[in-house]
Amino acid sequence: MQGAAVHALRGVSLEVGSGEYVAIAGPSGSGKSTLLQLIGGIDVPTAGEVEILGTRLDSLSDRELTRLRLTRLGFVFQRFHLLPVLTARENVELPMAEAGVPARERRVRALELLAYVGLEDRAGHRATQLSGGEMQRVAIARALANRPVLLLADEPTGELDAATGAEILSLFRRLNHDGTTLVVITHDEQLASEAGRVIHMLDGRIQDGGESPETAAPLPRRPAVPL
Amino acid sequence: MSGLGWAVKGLIRQRLRTVLAVAGIAISAAMLLDMVMLSGGIEKSFAELLLAKGYQIRLTPKGTLPFDTEATLDGVSSVVKRLRRDTAIASAGAVLGTSLYGRTGDSLVTLIGYGIQPEAQGVYQVQRGSDLTPDDTLGVLLSTPVAGLLGAGVGDTVRLVGRLDPQVAAAAVSRQLVVRGIVRWVYDYRGQPSIGTVLPVMQTLASGSPDDRASLLLVKVRDDAVAPAVAARLREEFPRLEVYSVVDLVRFFKQRLVYFRQLSYILATMSLIVTVLLITTLLTITVNERLGEIATLRAIGIARSTVMRQVLIEGTVLTVVGAALGIVLGLGTARYLDSILTSFPGLPAAFSFFVPRRENLATAAVVLLVTGSLAGLYPAWLAARAPIAATLRSEAT
């Protein structure tokens, strides 16, 4: 038996400028996670194209796409997805090790990033020994490890209580302020309202907010760590 | 964090499962090692046993193997003289095997008797006391079991009785001899009650007179390399005798044990299959449990090759630890099994079924490591092919 094809997204056109903080909001099943996965090159559109820094993702081989995700993009997931057997520092070092960063250099940077997200004293703790908020902050530090041009976050506060979620929001604000381009998927209106631009989606279509702003984002201040 | 450290931590995370898998691999590895030792060990042990005293050639009555029947050779003294005149031969001696009795109090105990030529003997090693001299017709050598049975030690006198056969109503021949030494008979089974005298004394005990008969002749060639050529020459020179080099005897032995070897190959293969199934099953379960984690790693840019490598390293770590334990377990099991098998009657106590050799250990270790590592290929492929987007979606729901 063959089922009918389901289109998660239809006619979506979205442009995100450097330094922007974009929130994609919408109810469950509206296609926002699919959109994020397409932007991040972990899913492939049946039609249309995705371009990051002038490179069409459909022109890349699987290996090149993997390399692009490693070096140009950063991912934060709802369920953190840290490796439980590794420490916070080792989790942050993982993408740098894959990118071939020398051991000493990646150790220093991992500690800097953990300090940036306020976890310098938790560097030696395994992921399982951290709270939800701490795990998400380690996941953010991991996402920043290879100095990505774009940070993609899928429901980053979905597993957190309100207070901890607020800490993550504050961290995102700071990241954007320090120059990181952010695309955040959420159905949390408070989180969405923090963004410079909010895109609302419904039934696989962009309802509003899809237009690129005419004015460029303000120049970032010098970040606390070289992001 | 190295790939190895990451793999070890991953295995420790599932402690009980890892311990059970390692135990299973260790048992399979032990079985593999034992079977490898068994398949090659028997013939090596047999060859070593034959060469224990350096005699490379045996001459026996036509159509028989050494001590395979009670057949004897006649006119052995002239044959021995001819052999000793051969410049390629370092020494040659005759051995007569027979049964006789030892008197202890009013009763008799059954003994195995060897008539030997002490100047050229390849069947015993002196443990206590002294060896016989070629003309010592009053001396006897005892094995430790006989010393116990007769309650005799070096310097004591023992009485031996031969030809005591009521079926043929033969007259008994008796000799009172002095114990010169306690010896270990190289080809005796465990507990065998053996004694030895110079050849003429044993011939008299066996047949009533020194009839110049022997069960076998032993020949030591000066150069090991020419032993087969000398054996071939002796075969032509003594057509009414069977002439065997050690190589010939090992070949006969191998033919008799062909089923034993086949069994060991089958069991070794089965143990390898069990190892592969264990590792593949464990790693496949682990990969399936960690699909979310693997999809995340792929999403953040970890290459397929890195994911595959990690799974293969885990398989290799399991194999290495299991194999190391398996070698210890296999050696212990081999020793225990050897003690059981060599206690069977008729088998020389010095014989060994399981011979631990460096090449056996290396063969078992290499075969196990290669198959164990390959066993991780399927789960590694599964991990590398995990669909990122679909897995992350299912993880989120």
C-alpha cells in the first residue's frame, strides 16, 4: 500500500542576514523543525534550494555537507544530546577534535566557551551530572566550538523550566549581541519575542515575518570569547 | 578525548552488558585457543616424545608399529652390530618389551619389563641412583610405581618371576636383582609398573634363555638432517624389518587422529562464529539504543567514518579484553583437560594433547582479533547510515 505524499513545507522563502536573531514560531506540525533541518543541511528538500554563504547545499556531497555543518553551523537541540559518558569539556571539544584542532588549543577554547556560558566550574563533570539548564548551556558551548556563522536551535527551552529557560534566553541575547547569527525554532512566545524578527508558520507555510529586514543588524560588540 | 577513551567509556556505561559480553568472548576465545592447541599440539607432542632421547629411527618386525603388537625380532645382536658400524649412526640399541611379575611377600604383582642395552637406550631417564652398565646382569631399574608396589628402593633386592603362564604350563624363571636406580620410562602411561634389566636378563625372564630377540631397535643418526635418508637406506639394507623415521611415525599418528583434528577445526570454527555473533549482537543493540546520539553527532558535523570508527573500536576493545581473558582461561582449561586425557590407559604420561606454543597463542589471538573487529562492521555500517533528520524527529516526539 502506498501512502499519499505529505508536504511538510510549501512555498517557503526565507533569507537570514548576518547578525540576525530570527525566531520561527508556530504550532506543532507547522513545519518549523523541518525548515530548520533544511537550513542546517541535515534534510534535503524535494524541491527548491538552500544557500548558506553563497553555497547551494544541493551542490555539496555528503562529506562536504558534513564538513559544512561542522565548521560553519552550530546546532542546539531540545534534548541537549550530549554524550553522557564524556565530561562537559570533552563534549565541547568533540566538534573541534573532528575539525582537527590541536588538543591543547581545543582544551583552552572549550574552557573559554564553558566560562562564557557560565560553567567553568563544571568542566570536569559528566553530562549526566549536570542539570537540564547546565546541559543546554554545554550544548550551546559545543555548538559554538568551531566558530559557526549560523547557530540553529530547535526548541532550546522545550525541556527546561521557566527560570532555566530564561537563563538560556539571556544567553542567546548575549550571543546575538556578540555577533552570532541565530535561528531559533520555538512555540514559546516569550522566546520568540526576544528575537529581532519573528516568523510565524502554519501548515508548512510562512504566515508573516518572512521578509528580510531592509536595515542590516547593528555591528556586534567585541564578544567575551572569540565567537 | 581519544577514540579509544571514548569507546571504553561507552562500554563502561553499559557495565553489566559489557561484562557479560566479555565473559562470552573470553569463553569462545578459550575454546578457540584450546582447539588450535589441540589441532597441532598432538602431533608436535608426539614428535617431541619420540625425540626425547634423540633417537630418530625405529626398526620393528615387518608389518608392525613400535610396541603395537607382541611380535619380536630375532638375531638382534647382529643387526645392532651392523648398525653400529654405520658411520652415519651415532648409536643403536635394542629394546625388548615383555610382561613379568614381581614378588612381594607371598604374592606376585604384574609388571612390564624392558630389556635394554644401557650404552644405547632411548626409553628412560635416571631419576635416583645409577644407571645399569652393559654387563650388569644383577642390577635392575624400577619406575616409581614399581618401587611403591614392591616397597623397594635403591640398593634393595627384588625378586622377579617370568614365564608364569598356567595356560602353557611353562616353568617359571626367577631372578633376584639389586635395584640400581629409579627411572622415568619415557613412553609409560601414568602409574605404569615398569622395570628394566640388561637385554639378556630380560630375554631370559621372557623366554627362559637369552634368545637374542627384541621388540624394537632404536637408532640415533649423527645429523638430524640426514635421518630420513638414513632411514631409506636402512629400509633397503634390512628388507625384513620395518624402518620408521620420526616423520613416518608422526604421519601414521596423524592418519589415526584425523577425526580428532577435524573435530577440533569444527569446534574452533563454532567458537569463532559465537564470538562474531556475540559482538555483532551487542554492538547492534548498542547502536540502536544510541541512534539519537549518533544522529546528533552526525548533525553537528561528525563524519560517517568517525562514527564507524568508534563502533569498530568498541568491538575491538571487547575482543582484546575478551581474548586476553580467554588466553588465561584457555591455558587453564587445557591443563585440566590434558590431565584428564593423559590419564587414559595406554597413553604415555609425557604425552600432551594441548601444547601451549607461542605460535598457537599468536594464531588464536590474530584470528580472534580480526574476526572480532570485522564483527563490528555491520553495526558500524548501521550507525553510519542512520538517517539524521528522521531520527532527530522521532527523538523529539
